[in-house]
Amino acid sequence: MPLLIRDADHLREILDIPFSAEQMAAIQAPTDRPSAIIAGAGSGKTTVMAARVVWLVGHEGVLPGSVLGLTFTNKAAAELAHRVRQALETLARDAGVPDLLERYGTPTVSTYHAYAGTLITEYGLLLGFEPDLRITTDASRFQRAFRAIASYPGPLAHTTTSMPDLVGQVLGLDGQMAEHLVTPDEVRACDAELRVDVERAVIETKKLKLHDDLDATTRRRDELVSLVERYRDAKAEAGVVDFSDQMERGARLAVECAEVSRSQRERFAVVLLDEYQDTSVAQRDMLQGLFSGEDGEGLGHCVTAVGDPCQGIYGWRGAAASNLTAFLEDFPADPQRAAQGSLFHLRVNRRSRAEILDVANRVAAPYYQVTEVVRPLVPAEGTEGGTVRAAVHETVVDEIGWLVDEVVAAHEGRDGEPTQWSEIAVLVRTRSEIPSLVASLRGRGVPVEVVGLAGLLSQPEVSDVVSALRVLADQTANAALLRLLTGPRWRIGPRDLALLGRRARMLVGGVHDVEAETLADELERAVRGTDPSEVVSLADAVDSPDDDRLRLPYSKEARERFAEISRLLRRLRRRASGSPADLLRQVVTALGIDVELASTPGSAAQVAQDNLARLQDVVADFVANDPSASLSAVLAYLDAEERFNDGLEVASPSDAHSVKLLTVHTAKGLEWDAVFVPFLTADVFPSPRSRPAWTSVAHALPHDLRGDGAELPVIEELSRAGDKDFRAAMRADAQMEEVRLGYVAFTRARRLLVTSASRWSRTRQAASDPSPFLETVATWLRGRGSEPELWTPAPEDDADNPLRGRSEAVAWPVMPDADELALRREAAALVRRFAAASPPVEPVGLPSVEPVETPAPPSVEPVETLDPAAAARFDVLDEEIERLLAEARRERAETVEVPLPPHLSATSLIALDKDPAAFARSLARPLPRPPAPSARFGTRFHAWVEAHFSQQSLIGDDELPGRDETDIVDELELAEVIRAFESGPMGDRVPYAIEEPFTLRLGGQLVNGRIDAVYRTPDGFEVVDWKTSRRATSDPLQLAVYRLAWAEKHGIALERVTAAFHYVRLGTTVRHDDLPDRAALEALVRPSVS
């Protein structure tokens, strides 16, 4: 690599970023040792990481393709990859090397889990791991664990009898054992040793309740371990793994297989680890095994860990915040090159105003006192002018009302500059008050979306669709049908529902002609128990609301709507035997939800559309994993998801023009101009709960077995005092994570931070005190000569909660908003008038008929000009309709455009050139390759050639040379070909390179392959491809690709590279001098083939 960056100033000039001295120190970190960068909130971490890659490539000569970046989420990986590529492209333009990335490769950026999956795919067979195992979904995990536990043949004398709780405990213990690389036998041995310690303590002192609890806990854990083993057997039988299994296997490959770590270090000269404080023990062990090691075997590899221990808030899900603070101990430097690794700090916060940052530092002060690595943040110059506010209200209802007023005030800019809705966030510690917040905000006309809230299946638009699916799968799904009947589409009232229930009873023989005295009596009668063999079905009643013998007094509207529902369900049932994914789309269309949401303005409708899209993706993924899955199987999967996993994750667009409402954990990594943090009471935030103690919780792994056990509290002695100290240490550990969580919440704000609490919640009998976090804010305000704008004093000790016992009336069925209903009816009238005035459209594909004379359509009143916002919405609808019509035209077309795959092999390129139509058919309807046992003899021949010249390489299954050669049919022919090669002209000619991999970009298309051999010639090089066929008929196009790939990969003029086929059996080498150049090869690759 040539020198492309002279010095630090040149880097600043290229990227047009005025990096500070502390940022440049991290960017220019030495490459001969590991480095840790403690990057505080808002300190420009991602920008520094991207700039470090540019510096290493441009100044240190590191190849871009030898850089590996790992982070946690797909979104973070995509952002980091985009930043790195954008910075490298800027460097390429500045240095006059436009093909820098094409020539030297692009950095690999991935998530930690995806990288572990890649290791398993490439090397899993070394430890007997199947490389093509599927990642199981959460709901599938619960279903599989449920079945494994239910079929367990042994006794369970100590575990809980609640199946949902038992499933959660088994999955929790299984995940911990995998994350900490602990075997079932190790858990049993640890518990057996603990029981011996308990017996010894009883003898030496006296028996305590603690001793009984410890003994019972270890025995429960023994039974849970047996259930974990059964669950793991079920996963193995189904060919699936979960994320913890994936990390465990990746760590074992890294630790136990030296060739894996060696190959990864050779491939990646530089490794960047993002958000390292959130890594688990298994992830640490995997990375340590790959990119560190003994002297001369990985020690001192150029690994840079980046993160902020002060934002380590995921300990409850297995993250070890100590990983970052101990990084330089886990990844030591090579003493021959450096005494120790390098530690850098990014302390200047460029996000938050100075006042907000000062408050956040005070909240995090308890953590700063116990760590030597992390330092308080400092504000950037000229960032004064932030606003911090605090208030304590009497009740949570008062607090929510005040918060909504302040959100509106922030948007309108009453006390300063106006703030866009999308730049306002409300962060909560728990979800209990989210529904009330949403209702209050929407009641004031504030657009709001809930981000990352578990509960997709409880969203109204999703519940309607799933209810329809239940009715299609089960004629007796009365609750689901009742939701549809009373929903916004049909709005059947209580009187007609009671009559429909009566009709349903009549259909199964429970006829009662005596009229009930009241509506309540009629409804109660409708749902009263019946003969189990004669199940009441509201769907049957909808199909047959009455008969000639007894005509029930339904309203006219109800009869019309019953008939409409019956027709709709009959039409959908005819399609219920097909793909559930297709049926789901048809249900959405039949219910009219797609049109309803598309025609509804506001962010709420957009969120609802995204929720439906998420549901469709979930069902499509489920069907993709099990193509034979029925509708009942999909519904069972959704039931398991709702019961065990809080109902999937709500999908909400992050760029919608709306206030964001989310938990503090979900907010990590995000930022807004104005942030509201309500419900800051001592019993909510910080949470008073500690993590489960392994001494009393059987599904918690003992600390002695955990990889981070040295950082966790220890029970020093089996006594009351020892147990008390241990539990206090556990609470203190959990409280320290709450402190870090408070720091994360406050540092999300740029210029406005509003904190609040209330004395009375809805459910607690006693009043609540303000949170220590809120007390810190109040103390900070008073220190600046200010006061919280409201601070309700604590009530008397015997005061009653004013919210307890309060009831609120709710109307049912829910009536739509009067103004909105009037607008919808006006729109419907316009559509009817337009439809009546439009000329009839001749159906596509039907023979034309003579038109029938019809009266002239009524005149249509001119429609008022649309306002710009409405016109924009209709433009979007026009675009979507045009796309749908284009899709329909493509489906009817006789010629189908087939896009080329992103990667082609040289063999595929030849097939494309030889017969484009046949190649297109193979892409459109791919078929598995027929078994070719002789292909393995071709692979063995190539392997023999590598060994013959002592140039063996480590390659993947999909890159095996000789896979397409089927000319050698048995061992005898293989021996014959080997003898022919040894005695031929190539037998003693040592190649310059063998099995050389390449990636060639042709007209935007990537072509991958391996060159069998490359030889030096007086004028340059010659690429050679071995052929074991009996006739010299190979297509020279393959040589043209190899020739161009070698020339461009090594920066050699194309004229200096020749190419030849060596036919081993014939003992002849055929050279081709008229091979096509790049322009001719690019002409072969078109955007699509027909």
C-alpha cells in the first residue's frame, strides 16, 4: 500500500473534521499492541473508529480488506460500515486511487453473533458442529422447551409445578450455561460440593433456615439441569440453535482450534470491537481466543476495544461491564514490542449542553468513585445554555397531565426555540404508565409512537388480523369473532350481539323462546355453559342469523353486516388451505385495514402500518422455516410468543414526525433535543430490586462457575451474617447498574432535560419519595440559586392515596370520533360519486362484448383543490398504486426479467454467455445439483496438487476446487491422472501461487473464483487451469476472467499476463492469445436476463 496520508493534519483535511488532540491520540494508536478507548457519551466514538480505519489504511499501509469491525445490532453494524466506507471513499478520491476498495477489498463489519455464526459455518465441522443449523426464534424456543419438559420421564420433586415459570427457568439456566461455557456436569459438581459445605456448616454451628434453603436450591437446580439437557437434545434433533448456543460454539472453536484463530489473525490484521462493555463472557472468550494468545501466536495483535463502562446497563441479560475495564489484562501486549497495551479516553461530550452534562456527572458520581478507569465527561467549548428542570407532583395523574403540557410547550417553543416532535423523547424505567402516557398525549393531538415496546400482538390492528385468522382456523373461535363484530369495521351493538348469541344457542339445540327480562339476562344466557359435544358457534349464527320458524328482531344494519361478514369469511376460508403468509395478506386486504391506514393521516397510522408489516414478516419467516406449516401451526406459534415472550417487538419507524416514548434501556445510543424523564420515585427509578441470588434462585448460575465471577459478590460464610452481607452486596451491585442507567437517561438530551415524580401512584397504599436522581437534580438547581418549579411536600404518614378506589367509566362499544366519522363518510360519498361517473372498465383477459346502453351518469360536482399536505399523501398513494399495477403487469408478462445474483462464479459466467435463456431459467427456478460422486475425485486431485507443491490453503466448502469436474470416476482413474500429472510438463514446475482466490467486479457484478495455478514468465505471469477431461474443449472465457482478475489484483498490465488450460490426461498445454478484455467481459454481464 502506498502512503496516502502524511500526518494528522492531512487526515483532518481529508475528512474535513477538526479532530481534538485526545481523538487524534486514539486514531493514531500503535498497531503493535492492543488498545482500549474509553469513549464517553456523545464523544464522537463512531467518527473516531471510522477515522482510525482511514489512518491505518492511508498511513500505516493496512489493507482495507484486512480490517474487521464488530458491534451489537444490525443497525449499528450498518451505520459503522457506512461511516467506514464513506471515509475510505473520501480517502480514495483525495489520493487519486478511485479503485482503492475494489483493488484492496472492503472492511468486514458485522455483529458479534453474526461473526460467531460465520465461524461455525466455516469451521464448525472441526468440533462436530453442523454448519447449517438454523437460529431458533424466541417463541419456538418456548414451544420446544415446553414439549421437552412435558415429555420428561423422570420425577421432578423440587421444581415448580407452574409450566410457564418452569419453561422460563430452563431457558434462563440454559442460556447462562452456554454464555459461561459451563457443562451440566460442572453445575452438578458445584451443587454437590455446596451441599457438603452446608452439612459441614450445620455440624460446626447449628442448622439455619439458610442451610435448608441452600440445600433445596441445589436440588432444584439439579432437576433444572436435567431438563436443560433434555431441551438441548430437542434442539439438536430439530437442527436449531439459539443465540447463546451460537456464541458458545464460536468461543469453543476459538479456544480449542488453533487453526481457526490462526486463520482469522492472518485474515484480519486489525480488529475494532464496538460497545465492548456490553459483551458477554462467551464473546470475550471467543475474541480472546482468536486475537490474543501465547508469545508469537497472536499475543499483541492489533485489537482496539471501544466503549463506555458508564453505559454498561445490560448486566441483567449477561453482559459483563468489567470486560472493558479489564481489556488490557485480557489482551496483553507482546513484551518484545511493548510493555502493555494503550489506554485512551474520549472525555469531551459534543452532544449535551454543559448544564445537562454537569447533572449527568453528578448522577454518575457513585460509579466514578469505585472505578479507576472511567473519568467524568467534560463539555465542549461554547456549549452553555442548556435547561434542566425538576418537579414533584401530588399524584401520577397530575404528573402525566403536566408532562403533556410541557411536551406541547417544548414543541411550540414557549420558553425558547421550538422543537420538532421527532426531537422530543419521553424515557421511562418501567412500562406500567405507558398506556396512560400514550392516551394523554394523543388526547392533546401530540403524535406519539412507542419504540421497542414488547407487545406487537396486543396492538389493535394486529389483533384484528389475528382474530380473523383464528375464525378461519376454528369455527368456534367466538372471542375472536366477537372482536371483529364489535370492531370499527362492523360495530355490531349489544342488542344485536345478544340476539346473535341466542341464535347460536338455538343452532345447537338450546332453544329458549321465553324472552329475557333485561339485556343483561339475555347476554348472560347467551354465554351460559352447554353440552361439551355441542359447541356454540357465533360463526354459524352469522351464516344463519335466523330461519323461517323464528325470525329474530335484528336491526336492519346488523342483518346487512352479518351477510357481509359471512361472505367475507366464506371467501377467505376457500384460501385457508394455502400458504398462511399469503392468507395473512388476503385477510388484511379483505378487512380493508390497508386502505384504512393508508388514507388516515398522522404518525399513528404509519406506526400501525409498520406493525402489520412486522406481523407479515414474522409469519413469512415462520413459514420459510417450515414450508408445510398450516394456519393452525402459525396460530400456535403466535400463542406461544404472546404467552412466553410478551408478544413480539413492536416495529416503529425511528424517523417518523412524532414524540418518541420508550424505555431507558431502548434509548441507549439515541439522542434528542428535549428529553423528559418522568416517574423518578425511589421505588421506580432506581429500581430497588436486586438480581436473582444464586443461593436461593435455582435458575441462576453460581458465581463460582461464571466467567465474570471474580467481579461478582461472594458469600464468605454460610451464616446469617454471611448471607446478609452477600445480599447487601448483590443489591449494591444492582444499584450501581441503576446509577449507570440514570446516566444513560440524562445524557440522551441535547439542550432540555425535564425530570419529574409524584407522591402517589395508582396502586401503592403508601406515598413515594423522590428518587435519589431527582434529589440530585434539585440539589444542583438550588446550588445555582434556582428551585424546582414544583415540589409537593410529603404527605402525613396516615394519609390515604387519593387515587385508590377511583373508577373510570368506559363506553362500549367504542364509538369513533364524530368529526373523523363525518370526514370518512364524506370521503366515501366522493368515492361512490366518482365510481358512478367513471366509464366501465373492460375486464382484462375476457372477450369484448357489445356495450349495453345505460343512462348517462349523474354529474359530478367539482372537487375542491387539495391542500399541499393532502396532495402529497395522494402522490404517495399514486406511486404505490403504480407499483402494484407494474407488479401485476410483470406477473402477466410472457417474458420474465430475472435479476442476476450479487455474486457469480466463473462457471456461472460461462453458462450465462453460452445460453442466457437457460441460465435465466435456472435462476428463476433453481434446482439442487444432482449427486455427482465423481466430483469428489476432482476435488481430491486438486488437493493432491496443493500437497505436491506444499502450498495447501484453508478454504470453505463452497470454494472446493474441482467441484465441477466429474471426469474422474474412481480411485483407479484418480491414480492414473496423478501419474499423468507427475510425468507431464507441469509435474516439476513449481507455481508462483496456487488456488489463488479473487473477487472481480465486472459492470457492477461481483465474480468470485480461485485460480488453479499461476507461474512466472519472462514477461510477467501465466495463469493455468487444470483440466482432467479427455478432450481439449474447455471454454476460454474462464481463462479470460482468471487473467483479468490476476492482473488487476496485483496491479499488472493485462498484456503481461497469459493464460492456458493444462489437460492433464493429454499431457498438453493449450494457450489462448485472443482472450476478451475487461470491456468485452463487462458486456456479458447485463442488469438482468430474460
